[in-house]
Amino acid sequence: MAIRHITMVTLLGIALLPCGASAHAILMQSTPAAGATVSAGRQTMSFRYNSRIDRDRSRLTLTGPDHHQSVLTIIPAGGPDTIETNVDLTMPGAYIMRWQVLAIDGHITRGDVPFTVTGH
């Protein structure tokens, strides 16, 4: 009887442990979307995640067609699961937006959103 009780308590404890995958911020939607083509000029870029984001400890880095990297300013306003930035895209070609976010639970995740800019 004692072994059965210990087994049930152990299984219940395992079932109540938080799932590790749910603790990480996962990119749910971006503007522009991965693989999209946008026109040159001023763009507002938006990245929405499946959890709340700590904007102060998150980062957006844009790599342009000339391989120059720029760390972009994250707009302080917005939903708790979204980060946004404004950027002037003047050079046509392939870009990569590298995002790194800190979820409110302390887990850092990163990823890339490639997109293309066409001329005016």
C-alpha cells in the first residue's frame, strides 16, 4: 500500500510541474512576415509573442543588404506581448531582423525574420 501511495504522489507531482516549452516566448506573428517583400521607406515593424515580454531587456537588430547591423529602438507603448520599432529602409535588397526577447518569466529566446525591400 505504501508503494502505491508513493507512486501516486510522485505521478501527481510530475503532472503539476510546469512544462518547459511553455515558458519561452514564441514568435506568433510579425510585420513584415518572414519572407515578405516591402517597399522602401519608413516602416513600422511589429512582433507578437505567445507571452508577455520585458521590453527593457529585449533587442531588435537589423542587418541590411550591405551586412551593416543596427540595434533598433523598441517603442515603449504597445501590448504586453508585442514589441514594435520604426525604421527607414532606404536600400533595396535582403534584410534580416534578429529579435531577442526576455519573457516575463526570465527565459530568453531569439530568432530571425528575413524579408526583402524593393525600390520606391
